[in-house]
Amino acid sequence: MPQGALQDRFLATIRDYHAHIYFDQRSVEVARELRNAIGDRFDAELGNWNVEQVGPHPRWSAEILFAPPLFGSLVPWLALNRRGLAVLVHPNTGDELADHRDHALWLGEMLPLKLHVLRPANPIRPSPQE
């Protein structure tokens, strides 16, 4: 299979990406400014703003949802502009556990996630014959 075709097939399994910006009481305003800057610069959805620990997340968090074509511009920008905050970036393939555990990227501090709350699933993958 030509390399371009393999890449296109792989990208088709990623529905979108989430970036989780972690903060606490001391950094809440920094996180708010960062979230707003993303909203001003990118065609991304500003998701949940959590001032409590939810799901697998060990701190308060701001969620950013974005399409695969934005990955190449949003993630490098976030790497350079995260202002000391820890950020988790992961794809959404239909397998919550693998997306957070195996496919995750960390910008800054890597935090321990509460993985036991996530559901594993069978994501769409190319068959071994392809």
C-alpha cells in the first residue's frame, strides 16, 4: 500500500482531538486566558470548563476539541504558549482507554490519569492483510 494511502486510512480512524489544559486555583486565570487565546486563533470548539476533577482528569481542566487538520498548527502553538500549564492532547478513535493511555501526548508535566474510569472499545483499524 502506498504511504499516502496508509496515512489517509489511519487518519480516518481519528474523529477529532481533545486538548485538556490543567489548572488549579492559583492558575485559573492563566488557563482562562490560554483557552480564550485558542478560541481567538483557531477554529476549535471550546469545550467543558471544569472547576472540579471530572472523568480521568486529576486536576481542574479546560477542554478544547479540534479537527485533525488543525493538529499541525494548534499543538505546536500550544506547546510554545501553554504558560507552564500541563496539557494532555489525545485523539478520539472510539477507544477512550487507549486514547488517553496509549495515544496521548503531554505538553509539560505528565499527570497520573484515573484510567479505571475509561471504557476500552474496538476502534476501527486496518485489517492485518492491508
